[in-house]
Amino acid sequence: MADLAPQRRLPHFPCNDDHLGNRDMARSLQVTLPDDLMQDIADAVESGEAPTTNELVNRALDAYFRMDREKRLAALRARIADAVNDPRPSVPIGEAFERIRADVSRRHRQS
């Protein structure tokens, strides 16, 4: 069942695409947030925890995308470490590509 809590609209504010490396380009974004979250934002700005609503939302989005990036990097690092620490002997590049071609060919025939 949908949450029927009253909601207020956040005014338009610049949204920076820092996670895309475009900090200089600002865009406008309108979001609708529940009253309790709006109050948390207002309290954080009023207390000085964040200078503005815009800055608080930017920080939250930056943290979200940084966390996602860190998870992907950690997974990639783990795979690299597994490969480096694999006790099996290395496979010459030609043989590796032959195996890949054979696997692709086999899969293609099965489909």
C-alpha cells in the first residue's frame, strides 16, 4: 500500500553532476520529499550542519555516488587480487584467446 504521508515540494535548486566530473555545469532539479525528510533538511541548515539546502543535497548525492563507486572499485580490486594470487600457472595469451574463441563459438552454436 502506498505511503499517503503529506509531502512538500523542494524548490528548484542547482544539481551538480560531480559524479560525472561536471562540477562546473549546474542544472535544476525538482524533487518531492516527505515532510519528515524536509524537516530534517531544514533542521540541518538551521543548525549550521549544512550551509544551504542545496549544499546538503549535493553532499548527500556525492556521498551516494562515491559509495557506489567505492563498492565497484572494491569488487574490481578483489577480482584482481584473486587473479594475481591464483596458484594455477599462467596461460599464454594465444591459448587464452583460443579458449575464448572456442567458448564463444560453442555458445553461438547452442543458441
